[in-house]
Amino acid sequence: MAIDGAPVTHVVFDLGGVLISHVRTWREAHERTMVPWDDHFDSLEFLEATRPSVMDHMAGRLTPVEWYATMEQLTGGRLTAEHCRLVLEAWLNEDYPGVTEVIDDIHAAGRVTATLSNTNPVHWEQALVVSEALRRIQHPHASHLLRAVKPDREIFEVFERTTGWERSGLIFFDDLEENVLAARDAGWRAELIDHAGNPAEQLREILGRYGVFEG
């Protein structure tokens, strides 16, 4: 059984906040390191000044080394390149409980899985090590590999061209509303996951409503 159009044949996940737990702020990651704290890192000025470089890093337009150097320059030396590396490497936690079982059940029902994550080479390599969920995904895709980032419409179009999949059969899960809305604007079915709740339970409930486990 399907709702909202054609049956779901392909389930596409964001990583952080959907399959993998991670810190949500620079301060949280910073507290895991020995890097000296500066209240400037909590400011709107810091976020606005560094966001373009963060997006360029996730889009593969900056290598990690280039991004560290850019951040050092943007913060006027408050952060060194080495500081940035240490904080970036402190970002990820582990899979949310139960998400690997959800993925296994999707596969058992004959559906296909993929990821579409805003990430960077450092976090991607870390995730491949710490996340059993990511290792079980059949078609892993990420922003730095596709050279585009959410919520830009381009990333959804690049994903479709790369996979050759029809958007009518897709359902996408993300923990950020702007990305869910962007996916819907691109013609995808998309659902919001609350990272502070139980992502596995939410995924199972929504996928059940779409008839994904019915085989």
C-alpha cells in the first residue's frame, strides 16, 4: 500500500540527526578538545562569517586543509588550522539505537537504500568507521562527492542524474526542516526526523505508513 502517489521503492537518508548522532554546535565539539575557548565562537558574527566556507567545504570546493586555513583567516587567528582540525574531528558520536534494524527491514522488503548527506571528507571517513548503519546502506552519496549541498535544489537534481532513479519512488528523511522543504520543492516525498526523539521509531512509523515493509 502507498500513500501520496507511487509506491516507495527507494529510501534516502540524511546521516547526522537521522542515522548518526553528533554534536549540534561548535561549542559542544570544542568541549571535547583542549582547544582554548573564545566567546566569539558563540556569536552570530562567527556563524555568518564562517558559513560560506563551511558550505564550500561540504560541497567539495575546499579540501579539509584549505578549510582549516580559511577558518584561521576568518577568525583572525582566534582559531588556528590545527584547532579547526581538532574540533572538526570531535563532531561525530555513533548510530542511533535501532537504525540498523530499520535498514535491514527495508532491504528485507525489497526496497533500496541510499544516503544524501551534507558532510565533508573528514566526517565521511569517520562515519564509514563508526557507523554500521552507513556501511549497510546500498548507495551512499554525500555532498562533497556530488559537489552540491542541501538545501540547494541542485543536489537533488544531481542525485537523480547520478542514480537514474525516478523521484516518484523516493522518500527522503532529514532532521532539518529547510532540507525537507527543499526536497519537497524538488518533487520528492520528504519527512522530518526529530533528532532529539527516537529516530529509529520515527523512521519505522513513517515507513510503515508508506507501506515500505509490506514487501
